[in-house]
Amino acid sequence: MSIWQMIKVLPLLPIAWFSAIVQRNKSIALRYRTFSLQSKRLLKVMGYNLHVYGQENIPSEGAILFVSNHQGTLDPVPIIASCPYPLAFISKKKNEKLPIFGRIARVLDVIHFDHETREGNVYMLREAARRLKQGRRLLIFPEGTRSRHDAMNPFKAGALQPAFMAKATIVPITLNNAYCIDDKKDKNKDISVTFGTPITYEMYQGKDKQAVSDYIYQQIEKNIIYKEA
């Protein structure tokens, strides 16, 4: 993010902070709608063009685990701006203490966990499965860390465990050029979010978790637009 972009974004931060306080007792649908609109505004103010594809692939009902590639620090922003249905995401514990963004994450019911401990990872899997069983929607980044470029890091198959436990539908998401937000030298201002074909529980039931992970990886990768070297 360039210094100029930071200057343009600064006026939005107090608004986001105030919204997080006001919205905390509202319904999750209303809270999500507010921050979805703010996410769109944030990208626009920063000068990015958001392109959304495949919204019709998102089931309107039922438990859904959105599985996305992880390119940059603010990856949840274009996804929240693109998804018409409330979703929460899974994030590292340390992000919970970030000023303003940490408060917004709590309002959106984000699952924060300590990824460095076994107890933290067990908590995340159980809590994610519990919410999916309630018919809610979650977003996860199975790479576990940002790639910062087009090519993806290997997936951690265990990240899909909540979907198996809750018999949830899996929707692959492909982010393109989301890492440009972290790179102030990147002049490409186009970010795209592509929602892939849903994978129902009946389609992966009884299959090896690694095989399912590999399949989802392929579904996400096929929509990546690789830049020329």
C-alpha cells in the first residue's frame, strides 16, 4: 500500500471503528451488509477495480465452507465485498489485537485461533465445524500463509476437516492480483474474485481428504490469471 493510498484511507478508519461499535448488537446479516459496503468503498478509495465472477454459484442456503487462495494481507476485504451472503473467516490470534480491524473482525464473528499450538488448531477446527453445523458460512485460506504472487502454496488438507465434520458444501474461490494491495510498486489496479462450482458433501463423502484438497486446489488454480514474466 502506497503512502498516498494510506492517506486516502485514513478518513474511513474512524467511520469503520464507529460502525463496529454501533453494529455489535445488530443481526449478523445487518452487520455483514454494513461492512460489505465499507469493503467496497475501501477498495474504491484505494483506487482498485473489483471484478466479481460466479456469484450465481453460491448456494443461498445451508452450511458453506468457502476455500480461497491467499495472496495478500487484506484478502478478506474483496471477498466480503463480493459475497452477498454473510460469512465469517478464520484468522490468526494475533490479528485480533489489530486496531480497528480487530474490532471489525469480532463484530463479524471471526474465529481467531493460535495457529502455533495444537490446542489452538483443535479449537479452530471444532468451532468452525460447530458453526457450519448451525448452517453458517465460513471462509478459510488452506495455504496458511500469503503467497504474495500468482502461484499458490500447497494446501493443508486438514483445513477441510470442518466441512467433513459438518457435511458442508465447499465453494472454491479464486483471488487474482489481491497481493497488489501489499505491493506499492504494483500498478495493476484490477482485483478479481471468482466463485467456483459448489462441491456438495455427496460429491466428496467417503473420499480421502488429501484427494479432495488436491481437487479444490485445481479448481482454484484453473481460474488464476498468471502475469507474464
